[in-house]
Amino acid sequence: MNNFPALRLTKVAEADFPTQFGSFRIYGFEGRDGDLTEEAVVLKMGELAGGPPLLVRIHSQCLTGDVFHSLRCDCRAQLEIALRSIGQEGRGLLIYEHQEGRGIGCSTSSALTNCKTRAPTPWKPTSAWASIGPAQLRAAGSQFCNYFGLKAVRLLSNNPQKVEAVERAGVEVVERVACLADVLDTRESYLRTKKEKMATCWRILESAGV
């Protein structure tokens, strides 16, 4: 059951989008909730209708990881794993939310890169978009599944909490498919913090003996 207010989604652009992982169709969206307006990008591969539940990744922007290849976090690694998995199956959806998953904007992301090495808890929302909370963000991401007519998905995520949030938004998750990145010394503290504070990436850490 969806307990969160729905964003009013408007598609503002679309185009063919070839990548190293295969050919996608890229969509630009605006989501509105009162005075709040946020943007998101969706990559679609293949025919979504018919067939078994397809792979879906709801990915929150990480400037330092996605763009600058930071090894302090596993964000880019998860993004590439998701794109590669969708490419291998030839169909799927990647929803890219233009908001840091920890609830921060780009201006503070680089400052928190250093904090990650000291394992604080950089998860407190600091922006209007993030103030609605991680569960609502996942619910907002799930609205794109509804937009594309998806009733059941295989969710590419290391976070079991995302499954609950997506299902509360009315989309059945028939399987959680882990995006397991290599455990590097530079991101061990970051992953440990995620495990302790967000109950995520437990399989990665436990398999590595962390």
C-alpha cells in the first residue's frame, strides 16, 4: 500500500542512448509535489511488456562516485553492475534520481568524502527533497515503474529496506538481485557504516570477513 503522496511526473525529453552496456532509450522527467520540483533520468532497454519480471535499479546520484570514480564508496560500481546486468538480459529499467542517496546535495558530497574515511554517520537528510526520507524516495522511484506499466520487478539492490519501500509503493518485488562490488581498503569503512546504520551490504562484508 502506498502511504506517500504521489509526485506528478512529466516526461520532458527522450532519445536513443547508446552505451558500452548496450543501446538504451533515455527519458528525462520532472517530478512535482507542491512547490518541490526534482528531476530524474530513466534508461530503458528492450520491450518491457510481457515476459518475466525485469531488472530494475533505483540509483541515487553520487557525484564523487558516479562522475569522479571515487573509491571511497561503491556507488559507481553498483551503477555499472546494474547497467551490465540489464545489458546482458537485453531488457530492464534504470531510474537515476538526481539526489544523493544520503540526502545531501552535490555541494556537500565532496566534503563528506573525507568523512567517510573516519566512519561517521553521513546519512542525515539536509535538503528539501531528502527531507521526505529514504522510504519516500524509493516510493518516488517506484512511480516510474508504474509509469512504464510494471507491476512486478527484480530489484537490483543490496539494501533489503528498499524492497519493503518499493512494495509499499504498490510494485511487487519478486527478487532482490545484489550488486556486489569488490571490498577495497578505501571503502571498507564506508561499507561498515552502511551495514551498521542502514542494514545494507551485509553480504559483501560478511563474505569478506569484515
